[in-house]
Amino acid sequence: MPFYDIYSDDVRCGRGAVKSGAGIKTAEVFAGDEVGFVVGRSAMETCQPLEPHVIYHNGPGQAYLSRSTTVHVRDYEGEGDWFKISYLGATNDTWWLTRGQTGMNFTIPATTPPGQYLLRVEHLYVRYPLGTTQFYIACAQVDVFRPPGRGVTVAKTPDPEYMARFPGAYQLSDEGINVPEYMYDWPNSRLMEYKPPGPPMWTR
């Protein structure tokens, strides 16, 4: 269901994520691998017949990583630093890359240091009236390993300019959150002018 309160701790991983995190598995992934999330349904929407489950709101997608500050990522609540690893914006001035897709895929940067992380994905239904942009957020627990047999890749830690914290990374007045009417009204226009909220993307 839509989430609006970007000043709440729940903006990290979504409603109830902290309570459920300790009970889910941690995925093992290699730095440089492509991973992704698929669209699901909330408990309140299970009776609706819309198939297949797709992204039908207009807006971008983004993905972040946050290295666990605890021994086990299942105990980490995401209060540390996050860095952006993917941005899925507009394909042209009238169409969002995410629209009609069943999920979002992105690549774990090849130089990501090994360790346990929260992997955060968000989709923004960007809207014009202040405070009405909708956020769809989820996290996964991942253990990032160095890929075997792919040559030598030097792990790097993102510089401070790429780091942000949730809440705090976004403001309701950010131009990527409170968009102009022409980016919200259908048909959308001038989408290539859109500037996503948050820190710059780290791709090294």
C-alpha cells in the first residue's frame, strides 16, 4: 500500500519491516551480479483480480545498499548509511521505464565490499500536490561475496558524498518528489528533465 511519511523510520524498508526482518532468510549474492524484486500485493489487495502484478503508477525506481552495523544483518534496522546503486528513470519524455513492468532489476556494483547488507528498493508514484507522492518500499537481507573466477576486482567504499540516511535523505519539497504538473498529469511530458531525490548513484 502507498507510503507517504518520509520522515518516519519506516521509510527505510517499509511498514513492519523491522519486526519481520529477523524471521526471513539472507540471500547470498556476488558483487557484480544482477538481482531484482518482483511486484507483490499487500494483504488488503489479495482479493483483487488484476493480473499480472505490474507497476502501473508513473514514476522512477531506485535501489540502495546499507552495510549492516550488527554481527547479523537480521538484527540491523537500517539506521546507518545508505548508498544508491541503481536508478530507473524515463525512457523518453512521455514514458517511465518502470511502467507496466513486473519488477525492477539492477546490478550490485562489482567493487562493493564483501559483507552483509540491507538491499532497499523503492518505486515513487510522483505527483504534483505537495505531500501526495506515493512510495512503495521493500528490503532484502543480502550477504555480498567476491565473485570467484572473474579476475581481480578491488573493493571500494563509497565516499561520503554518496551516502545518505533514512529518514533524512529526502524532503517533501525535493524536485524529484514534488514534481511539476506536466510530469504528473496524463499524458506525462518532459520526463527527461526529472531529477531523482537522494544522493548521486554509486557505480564503481
